[in-house]
Amino acid sequence: MEDIRANLEKINEQIKTAAEGCGRSADDVLLVAVSKTRTPEEINIAIDAGVTDIGENKVQEIMDKYDAVKPVKWHMIGHLQTNKVKYIIDKVSMIHSVDSYKLAVEIDKRAKSHGITMDILLQVNSAQEESKFGITTDETEKLIHDILENCENIRIRGLMCIAPFAENPEEIKVYFEEVKKQYDQFGRIEHERLDFKYLSMGMSHDFTVAIEAGSNLVRVGSAIFGERNYNI
Ligand SMILES: *Cc1c(COP(=O)(O)O)cnc(C)c1O
């Protein structure tokens, strides 16, 4: 049994050290606890220990756990199929994984029918690995333009990325720095529905490096809840 509370204390300490190490404050970094494969009971322990935001990468898991988890902000962080947007539109506070205009249009449509504006992040892939979802810098610019032009019920809050895995996280710092540059660049666009606040990058093995490169939202799973076992 993992000690979720103790793990959280340690991670909050590491976030503080990393943030202060580059002249920022721990309050500047939002911790999203990634609870995929975890039970509502485990998630509630994390919430009791101070977690305010949780992340899931599958629509089904959000739906299965939603009623049993205490009030908290839900983040959709995984690849999202257009035909599943309707199931989570009224449950999540932000969708991190928008990587196509088609998906944005569907989110916009569903948000409109619920009378809400959905906060989204664009998932970028500056390493341009074929195996990962996400869009290139040129595509990002076009997608931002298309969304601002046509999707009235979407507010663009920033960028998200998943770094390629590296044994030594220092090796991917340049990758994070590249995404931070894009974040600063696109964040300067002036529009009422573009309000950059979140740069979502960093997971269990690389969140301190991501913070040093400018991340202000880290998505941490196994370092909080323990290693995942997909067989149970
Ligand atoms: C699983 C997952 C995480 C968390 O990964 P850990 O290595 O367990 O911290 C972060 N982001 C996304 C998109 C994920 O799917």
C-alpha cells in the first residue's frame, strides 16, 4: 500500500525547491494528480491530503469514478475521440489534449449545448515523434487561428506536451524549453478567448526539469499513487 499522503508531501517539497531554484514560487505551479487505474478511495485520500485537481486519460475512467470521488477539478489529459466528448463535457474543468480542429469543433458544439465555455490546452509535439499525438508549431498557429475564428465556446488557456522518455530527464530540457518558447509566443496573441495561464508539462520522472524550463502545471501519477498495474 502506497503512502499517498507521504508521497504528496515529498512531491510538494520537490515542486517548491524546483520553483524557488529558478526564482519562482511553489504557488505558481499547479499539481494535477494523475489517477488513471486508481480507485475512488485512493483518489479521495489524495484529495483529503490537499489535492485540488486530478487528471485522467480515459473518458471511461472519468465516468466510472466521477460520482464516487469528492468534489475536485477533473482534467482530461489523454487522447480524446470526438464521439466521446459528450460524456465528459459537463464533468471536466479543462481538456489538455486538443490536437485537431475537428476535436475543437465537437468540444465547442457540446459546450454550447451546455451553456458553458470550455477551457482547453493545445497538445503540441515539438519533438515531432510519430508515435505521439500532438501538433507541430505551424499547425498550432493555424489551429489557434481556426478556433478563435469559429469556436465561440472554447477558451484557449495554454499548451500541453508529453516529452519523449529519457533515462536522464536533463536531456529533454531543451524540448521543454522549446515548448515554453511557443507558449510565450502564442500567449502574446490578443483575443478575448485566448487567455494563456497554463503550460502543462512534466510527469513523475521529469517534473522538476519541466518546472525549471517554465512549466506551471505538472501531471504526476505514479510518484503519488505508486507504479501502475494494468492487469488488475
Ligand atoms: C499517465 C500520464 C501522466 C502521469 O504519468 P506518471 O509517469 O505516472 O507521472 C501524465 N500525463 C499523461 C498524459 C498521462 O497519460
